[in-house]
Amino acid sequence: MSSADDQNFGVQVDVRVRQADLGQDGWASTIGMARWLEDARIRLRLRRFEHLIGTGGFGPYQILLVGQRVNRLAQAGPTGTRVQVHTGVRRVGRSSFTFEQAIVVGGKKVGSGDATVVLADNTGPLQLPDELIADLAEMQLAETGSSAAARPRPERLQRAHYLHWAPLRSRIGDVDSNQHVNFIALATWYDEAVAAFTLHSIGTSGAGSVPDLPPWSYQIQYLGEVTYPGDYEIGLTVRSVDTESVHYELGVFRDSTCLGVADAVGPLGELTAEALKTARAAD
């Protein structure tokens, strides 16, 4: 891990493209890039805060991700390619803070993202300790004008808003140290729902013809606990369509309770006007 890059964009962490990061097209997928962003955040050193924890001055607590964005801006790969992930801090509040990140390969920005984090115990969010705030201040970025994601519209929390459904069952391998389904696993659920929709809409004519139309952009908000064991459903509706892309709205439900929402943008590809109409949200 090195110091800030030439653009003074936070702390740099190097990762290598792995086979599991690649999509059907042979290049890093959006979910693969989300894993790189997570890897870089985990490897950050917060020395004052770590010392506070080590001396028993704070805790017990959980680190919870309440929202994230990830954008695939260009192709990255193949396997073994060296990737630089730059991480800075965009905002620090009383009980949460937001990382801003960029993915660079060979001097070219190929991806970006952000993540909003809270520290919590069984009573709810905790006030950030001064030691953590001081660590985060060292990674503070210049004001970018970006704002926190707005709360989901009330209809996004209702099953009636979604016109296409994909059932999913949580797996023990999805569970992290917080005893919840990991947020990366949840992101793959949204990928599954989009894939199920495109598969249903286009169909297949045999082996090797699975539609390759995964989203290149996600904005995700986590609203409740997704646990194991459990049977869930991902609702999908098409919000809008333009000449090259489809804008999806998605939600993860257990029975009638919405536990998270996502906005995604993916390629139009071979999706037909009729198929999109049947999944289109009312204006």
C-alpha cells in the first residue's frame, strides 16, 4: 500500500485481477470491481482507532455498510492484471462516514464507487470516536459536490412496485462475521434478478446462449438484515430505457418486508420493446 496518487486521491492499494472477477465477456465484471473496492477498504490502516480498540477504549461494535455505489467504466483484465484502487474519505458525520474510490489500470480510470459505513451495537448506530475521525481526516478528499443517496421512495418498499420476481435462498457461504448475508453476496443477487429477467425476455436456443447483459452500474441501499437460513425474492421493474441502456429498480424482500433496494443501469442488448414494456414501471 502506497501513499496518495498523483491526483491526491487518497490511499492506493494494488490488487490483481482474479478469474472469479471476470464476467462472460472475459473482462472484470461490476461485481468483480465491487470486490476490489471492498478489498481496498479492508486493507486501510486506521492506526489511532486500532490502538483505541486494542486498549479496550471502544466496543463491542459491528461495522455495517448501509449503502454503496459501483460503476464499471471500462474493460479491465485479463487475469493477473495489476489494478490500483484509490480510496479517500468524502464525508464524515456523527455516526457514519463515506469512502470514495477509483479503480485505475495503466493510468486509465476503469471504475469508481463509494461506500457509506456506520459503527453500531445492539442499540443502534454509535457516535464515531475522535480517534477514528482523526484517522479519516487524513484521507479527506476535496469537496466533490456529491451528495448522499436519497432515501428510497415509499413505493420502492412495496411489493406492488415490482413487476418481475426472482426467488433466491441464502447460503451458509454468504454469511459474514456479522452473521448477516455479506453485501457482496447481496449484490450478486441483484445480478441474478437481472439475468433471470433477460433470460425470460430473450430466451435461449441452447448451451452457450445465455444473455450477457449484466448491469455496469449499481447504487445499493441496505435497509434490514438478510440472514441464513432464509428464502427471499428480488423484485425488478424497468424504470426507463434509452438508446443503449436500461435503468432498473430492484428490491430484496422476505415476504412483504423490503430489506434493500438497488438502482442499476445495464446494456439494452437484445431486449425487445415488448419485454421491456411488461416490466416497465408506471410513470
